[in-house]
Amino acid sequence: MSVVKSELLNWLLCMGYDVHCDFLDVLENIEDGNADLEEYKTNPKIYDEEEIGFLKTDIEDWEQEILKIKWAFLKENKNADWEQEVEKVKKYGKE
């Protein structure tokens, strides 16, 4: 098994985040929610408007959670490449 060296992973752990619940699951929720919105655009009969409204609100909330983490991390790690760090954390989550 390879060791993933990630400033973001280390930062999340040091700040007391549960990497899976507080970060990876939220990223997955955003991706799944956006996929559901795309599916709704192609087949609007599978969801009702109320469900879509709730989903859009949930996505906004999840994005705000990640944005808070991102800005706090980048405040302390100004030269970090956010996208690259996220990919490293995702790789860690798969191991």
C-alpha cells in the first residue's frame, strides 16, 4: 500500500475532521446531487419540483461546508494546490 502524502489530509486530521464523514462523503454528496440535477434536466418527470428545491438547497449547504474547509486550509497553506490536494485525499479514501 502506498502512502499518500497530502498537506490537506494531514490538516484535516490535525483539525479534528473525520476525513470520510466531514470531507469525502460531502464531496460525494455534491457530485451525486449534481448528477441528479443533470438527470432531472433530461427527464423532469422522475422528480417533483419540491424534491429538486430540497436537492439544490442541500448542494448549496454541502458546497458551503467544503468552501469553509478550503478557505481555512488555504489560509494556512497559501501555496497549496487545492485540486491536487483534494485528489490526494480522495486517493487516500480509496485505500
